[in-house]
Amino acid sequence: MNKLDYAGIDEYLHKFKPDRHPVLKSMEKYARHRRFPIIGPLAGQFLYQLALISGARKVLELGSGFGYSALWFAQAIGPRGTMTLTDLSATNREKALDYFRKAGLKMKIDFQVGEALHLASRLRVKYDIILNDIDKADYPASIDVAARLLKKGGLFVTDNIIWSGKVLDGRIKDKDTQGIRRFTEKLYKDKRFCTSIIPLRDGLALAVRL
């Protein structure tokens, strides 16, 4: 049996990528020109679906960049929703807030600048969805944070679980790849969550808080 061509599958699926807000297209152009990693429209649509299905109103992002994934969530949770965003860069924060203004978002957005897990340690709110996209070496430490901050039935979504296939090659032992491997094993074994891996784009872990 031939191995699946994941790059070919991704290219095929991009033929059907969803139509999207003009501001999202502008953000994608910005990311391409600066080679800034974003989840892209296929995974963005999936986040949008998750928020719709779950009826989410409170979202936390651990690692928000300049707000691309947040804008997908915002379209689903509506003006009564609230989002807590985090990023190390004040420049990314200002860029994100500018995009949100251009998109006409009316919801409450709290964009905090700093190390995501440290900022999350001070939060006391229960969230409906947590998106995890921090430095990959720190992924294992995010599990306890998500378990504490998610409501029962809440969703813990983590990006880059396939990591361009590097997790499959045992010869690759850099700290980020090892962090993703440890995270995946640990999350699957954690009795506080029910977990699946979605092989969409670079791989998404979807875990439900039990």
C-alpha cells in the first residue's frame, strides 16, 4: 500500500477553502509576505465550526500572533462573546487590534502581552474553548493550564501536532519536536480529557474536558 501524500491532500483540500471575510484575506497576505505562521483557512474554518457547534462565548488563546485565528473565532461567538488573547509581541497586539477594528468586531477583547502560560496562571475565568499555539517545547505544560481553565465539556485545541511530519522521524530530536511528541502522549493518557488528532493541515489535537 502506498503511503498517503499528505502534502497532496492539503493541496487538494485548498481547492475548496472557504470564502472568508476580506480582513482574513488581508491577514493571509500579510502572513505570506512576512512568512509568519498562521493556521490558514482550512483550520480556521474548523475553529469556526467548533465554536458554532459548542455555542462558545468565552475563548482563550495561548499564542495569538497578530490575531488570525481569533478573527475566525470572533465570527462564531458573536458580539456578546469575550476573547482573551496572548502574545509575546506588543507589535502583534497592535496589529491584531487594528485588524479587529477593520472587521468591525464589537465584542470584548482582552489582548495581553507576555508569556502565555504565565499570563494564564493568573486567570480565574472558565472558558468554552482554549486554542494552544505556543512554543512547541512548552506544549506539555499547557495541559494542566487547560484542565484548570476549561469548563466541563470545553474544548482544548492545539495546533501543529503533525509538525510537517517531523514527529514521525525518530532521528529528529530537537526540543520542539520532542515537546509535541510528549504533549501528544501525555494528552491522550490524561483522564481529564477525551482526545483525538485531526490530520487537517499541520494537525490539530482536539480534546474535550471531562
